[in-house]
Amino acid sequence: MPEAPYQIPTMAEMKSKGEIPEVLFWVGCAGSFDDRYKRVTLAFVKILNAAQIRFAVLGTEETCTGDPARRAGNEFLFQMQATNNIQVLNGYGIKKIVTACPHCFNTIKNEYPELGGNYEVIHHSAFLQQLITEGKIKFTGGAFKGKKITYHDSCYLGRANNIYEAPRSVLEALDADLVEMKRCRTTGLCCGAGGAQMFKEPEKGFKDINVERTEEAISTGATTIAVACPFCMTMMSDGVKNKNRESDVQVKDLAELIIEAQG
Amino acid sequence: MVQQIAFIITLGVAVYFIRKRILLIRSTIKLGKEKIINDNKSARFKNLLLVAFGQKKMFKRPIPAILHLFIYVGFLVINLEVLEFVIDGLFGTHRIFAPYLGGFYNVLMNLFEFLAVAVLLSCVFFLIRRNILKVKRFWATEMNGWPRLDANIILLTEIVLMIAILTMNASDQVLQERLSDHYPATGALLFSSLLVPSFQSLDTATLIFIERAAWWFHIVGILAFSVYITYSKHLHIFLGFPNTYFAKLEPKGHMENMPVVTNEVKMMLGIADANAVSSATPGRFGAKDVNDLSWNNLLAAYSCTECGRCTAECPANITGKKLSPRKIMMDTRDRMEEVGTSLAKNGSGLNDGKSLLGDYITKEEINACTSCNACVEACPVLINPLEIILELRRYVAMEESGAPSAWNSMFQNIETNFAPWKFSPSDRFNWANELKK
């Protein structure tokens, strides 16, 4: 479809043409189905197109990595998912995977090797950082100058995989005024959704974790809370709603911010 | 001679009890599942050196780190003096090293005294932090009763033991002037000499009594304390070291694989490796009791000194949920002690009708965990409460099918729709329609 503005080839299409992509974009369930995070998927695809990255997606062949099942204790279901996914990935001879979900990232990178899936796995924050360094993402400039942005560390990127600087360097490239919360990097407070919490109500307590975290983010004076994870996106957005600050505080993914900066 | 006999008996009794406890602790840790940890020795030694010897993680909070460092160095160095105590006690000598070491003995003694004072003051500060300033993490519910008393006993004992050293040295210095034949010269001792003026007025017999009493008090105190430690959270002074060595090296996000399940899944999918060894009895999935955890998890429970840095960082705990990673470790240890002690008396052990999950740790606690690894990151001796929580969850989900109903729905969605939400798998690629237009 050379006339279409954006290319989103699937692995099946590529294979039928005898092509091999540079990288597989693993969209993830949230990126595929969650209305809010679909916008992140679209933003990332736009960037990949603009940077002329030869990528592909699995389309309907992609399934849940099994992360929430494993964290909730259902190892059978996790391994069923993992084994099936690995068969598909290995079938296509995938070598390199990029994903905008830290949970998918962690599972494919750290847990698939033991089950026979060995790939170079990159989170989109590191991928974006690389594209910026290589000059493949260009900014028309100034959209974020002087704007306060705070970055909320995803546990599955940060503590789980020691990725603290890539998302921050993306934000710095936007020329934004990056302000840190007191609890950041290794001591960053969870949004409350990890470990399959996303899929049930919290236990009884005196406060919701996302509200606690959102209060901290808002107290920095930032008008944008940058996130790099679909679950953090949901939790922080709900937190902002809870605080009735939707009019002046926005929750955005790194890829969306790059698109905004490009005007 | 009487003193020598008394000393040998005292030492023998202490060694007997310490040995008994070490054997019990060893066999209790061995209740855990086998796990071979012999990879990447250099990275493990690095953890041991930096985190245990170097106290690296303590320095995230500088004030307690410095106070703790004084007590830690004091413990390592003052124990050299205990060697002299033991030799003197066995052979009826007095300060046996003094004549051999000469001027260096004075340097050593002054170093010991400096550390004794530093330990003493640090312990006083710690008592104030715990009991007067009431630092929040020391007042969580799991600290009520014995754990808080245990902490205070440790600090008070250390203070009293340090006072004994200083008293002994002060009276010894006066006796060196009066009975130089029996009391070898140590040279001036900076800190205890401050006490000397108040000792000068006492008669020699009283001084001899005070010196001996302080000596006996110190050595008996140390021996008794050594036995006490094996029952106490203070065991971290020994087990913290191996715990850092055997700590997990994989990225924190990595969750332990279950090879038993891998075999079954591959058989179900018809892709089983013909050479795969199928274990006859897969045993229990996940953990219900301490013997379902790895020995490494159990060692960690004995290494925990209940500082509560994990709990202070836990998002669930901060927002009022029942989960406390410190309590997970304390419960594991309490259950291990219960089983281990029972087995030592030929009791019912694990078959006492109780279990770690249910009688100690509730589902409400483990369900509240976000697996964020804040507790793991916070621990100064690399304890991993998350591993235990996740193993308990595995038991609940796979053996009891007792996961929260919302999770069961999520499982069902993944099974039927290949996504944790109820969306049709054929719609998975619909997000692209907008851009394809």
C-alpha cells in the first residue's frame, strides 16, 4: 500500500514477500485494546514510520505474554502463553523486539529465555532515546520550553530492569523542564497496578496507591506527568481525575510527547 | 585456680548451647527446597564485599548508617579483645598480650576504647530513635511485643557490655600503679582514664574486686549474648554475610521459573522434548509452608534484623493495606522456628496442622503486593520478600484455585481471548485501522 500515509506491515505480510524486518514492534494487550494506550501505539508507529524503521507487528497473531497470570500465581497459564508466543516468534525468526509495555518487555527479556525464546528486547524509551541520538527524530523545537514535566518511573523498567535514564533523556531532548518527585528512580513509588493489581480492586486500606502517587506528582508543580507504561498511564490518569485536575495536568507517554513536540 | 575452673565451665556451657542452636538453625534452613547456587562467584563475592562488609546499602540513610557502622566496626574489632579474655580465662593470666605487644598494645587498647565509646553512644542514639523519637517503621503492628523488646534488649546489652570494658580498664589502670607485678602496664587509656579519679579513693581490695567483676561481667555477658543472638533478630550479624552472597543476581523483574510446569505444558502442547526428565511426583505447586520455599528464602528469614526499610517503602503498606514485607520475613522465621524446635523434640514438625500460609500470612496480605520490588531494593542485606509472596500466590492459584475472583476472570480472558480483558482476539489489530485509512 504505497499510497497509505503510514506503513504497519504484519510479520505474515513480510514473510509472504520474503522480507525480514529490523525489529518487531510488540504492541501488547493494552496497546492493542485500551483506548487510551492505543493512542500511544499510534504515536509510536508514526515515529517508526518517520524514522524509516523497517518494523513489523504480529497483528492478530500476538497474544498476552502471560505476565499478569504469572504474577497472580497461575504459572500454567503463563507458560501456555509464553510457549505459544515463543513458537510464533521463533517461527518468524525474530531477533529483535521493541515494546511500549514494561511488563511485556520484562517478561520477554527476562523470562522467555528459560523457555526457549532468546531475543534482543528493547523498551520503547530506550529505542526512542537511540533514535534521538542518531538524529532520526527531529523536533521543530520549543513546544515544551519552560514547561514542567515530571517522570513517573515504571517499576518494571526501573527497579526491575535498571532503566532510569533512557526515559529521562528523551524528556530532556524535548527541552522540557524536568522536575523530579522525591521518590524517584530506585525509590520511585509504584502506581499501584503491577503484580496483576491492574485486574482487581485493591485490598482494604486508607488510600489508593495511585492517588498517593498522583498527589506527589502534582506537588512538583508539573503540568505533564510523563509515563512509559500502559498500567502507569491508567493509574496516573485515574489519579488526576480523582484530584479533579484533568483541566491543567495531563498524563502522557514519551512517544506522545515526541509527536506533540514535532507539532 | 578457682577462677580458671569457673571460666572453663562457663565457656563449656556457652559453647554447648551455641552449638545446639547452630545445629538447629542449620537443620531448619535445610527444611527448604534444594536450590543450587554456585554460578557467577565473582559477582557474589562483590555483593558480599560491598553490601555486607562495605555496608553499601545502609548509606541510603546516612545517619543510621554512621551509627550502625560504629557498632559494626566495634563488633568486628572489639572481638579481638575477646580472644585475650578467653586466653586469660583459660590460663589464669592477666592481659597476656600486653608484654608481647608493648607500645602497640596501648594503641590497640585505645582503639578498643574509642570504639567502645562509639558503640555506647550509637546504642544510646538508637534507643532514643526507637523509643523517644518513635521512628515510624519501628512502631508498625508487627513490632509489638517481643520484636520491640528484642531490639531494646540488644541495645541495652551492648551499652552495659561497653560500660564493663571501660570500668575494667579504669580500675586496672589504678591497680597498675599499686600492684605493678600483677598488672602489666597498658599505658594511658584515653577514655577510661577519665574514670580513674573516681577510682583512686577506693582501697586496693575493692579495686581488685571491681576489676574482676567487670572482667567476668564482660566475658559472661558476651557468651550469654552469643546464645541470645541465636534466638534473636540480631542473628543478622552472622547470616547477613552469606545472605548477600547467595542473593539473586538476575534482574529484579525476573521471576523464578517452574521447570515442572514447563514439562507439563510442553506435553499438553505436544512439543515435549523426548529427552526431558519427567519428575515422578511434581510435589506441591508454589508454597504453603516453609518447606515449600527454597533454603535460600529460609536463610533470608534468619538474616532479617527487622529494620523495616522494606515496609517503609512498600506502596501497599504506605497506603494502609495489611501487607508488610518485613512481617512476611518475620512470619517465615517464626514458622521455621516453630517447626524446627518441634522436630528437635521429635514433635509433629510440619504436620502440626498449621502452615505459613493461613496461620501466619493471610491471603489479604499477599494479594496486596504490586510486585514493585521496592522492598527488595530497600533491604540492606539483599533479602527478597517478593519471592516468598509470589510462591505463596502460586500455591493459592494453582493448588487451591483460590485467587481473587477478579483474577480468575482475568485468567479466563487470557485463556479464551489471549488478553487479560474481554476483547475478541480478532479485534487485536483494529488499532491500526485509523492510520491505514
